[in-house]
Amino acid sequence: MSTYVSKEISAELDAARIAGLKKTSRLRVEIGDNTYKILRLWKDGFTVEAETTPQLRGLVDIYDGANHLYQCLIIADQDEAGEMRYEFKRSTASADRAPLDFYRAPDAPIALLGHEE
């Protein structure tokens, strides 16, 4: 029994798989004013559709819907089965406030109230 699959059928299967990933993913990568759908994301990188996404490099922002998740420095890794794979050189998680440069005790007061005389 042969497991040979023609190039046309393999291309159609890849296109169907990518369409399914695009439909279910809320993740996107932003570079400048352009945004592209992320198909898969893992600890060290992500993939985008190779056919519709230009070659990306440098500093990008990764979002989940409207939530800013990471700011990353990326490099292209490889193109396989219609997906372009990128790896992180640096990935910094986003925060909604500036980092503190000192230790803040968990039970510290939020503000100081003055006396009225």
C-alpha cells in the first residue's frame, strides 16, 4: 500500500489546515501599522501564513485581541507546509504600569491621609 499524496492534494490540505488555524486564532503580530494573524504561538516563537505575510524581522508587538502581550525581537527560522516560523531573540511581557525600581511590601499603604485640625 502506498502513502503517496500528490502535490495538489497536499497543497489543498495545507490550505485547509491554515484556514482553520486563522479562523480560531485571536493572536496577531503588529509591525509598524501592519497586522498579521498568528497561527500558532509557543514559548520561543510563532508562525504566520507564509503566502500572505511578507518577511518580518526586527521589533514586533504581539496582541491577543486588544490585549498587548509581548514586545519581541524576532528572526525568521523556516518555511514549512505554508507556515513561516519565527523565533524570539528577545521577548518582553507587557505590563499595564511602569515597573518599580524598589521593593513594595504587599501590605504597604496605598496613600497617606493628612490630619484635619
